[in-house]
Amino acid sequence: MAASMDKDFGVVCEDQDAKCRVTLSGRITIDSSPDLRTLLLQRLQSSSCQSLTVDFYEVEYVDSSGLAILVEVLKASRIHGKAFHLSRLRERPRYLLETTRLLHLFDELEEELPPADQSRPGTEP
């Protein structure tokens, strides 16, 4: 399922058995955060989703509202006894989680990044 929440933000959801994956792209800001919050909490609360992974590879920017959502979803995952993972954190989102000392709270999946010349869709090497 692909969705565009606003012109600067996109989401793709995939399910494989009990594993749910949400791939984000663009900018997570106060404008996109309410819809993202709803989507992540709905995915997490689904009986078919026992593990939720959020892929940040194409995320360029996250503001404090995005951080608040991640903490809220982490808390909800613990209440429901489900796994919540972040994957492929890069540059600014990783820096923000590190400087706010929140990164250590999250399980981070180590997944391979595409080669450098494929770092962003639609960009020239």
C-alpha cells in the first residue's frame, strides 16, 4: 500500500506474515506527523502485526513532532508486547536521535544500504 500524506512526505506499507514494514520518504514535520502517528499506531494495533519496522532510508528531515511520534509508538509497542524497530537511519534523522539521546531507546535493525550511486531515487551519480 503506497500513500502520500502531503507533497513532501510519502509512505509505503508492506506486510509479510506477522512482520509489518513502513517505508517513509521525504520530510516528517508538524504537518505530516498527525497522519503518520495514526498510521503507525493503527499498524501496531493490528492483530496481524507482531513486529513493526520503520524504514528511514529516504527520510531527509525529522522535526520534534516526528520524534514525539516515535517515542509514542515505542511506548505503545511495549504495552502491546510487540516489537518496534527503526531501520536504515541516515544523516539528519540519525543525528537528531543521537543528539536528543533517544537513539539508544530504539531497536535498530542493521540492513544493507544501497551502493552510493543509488543513494537517492531519481538522482544522478
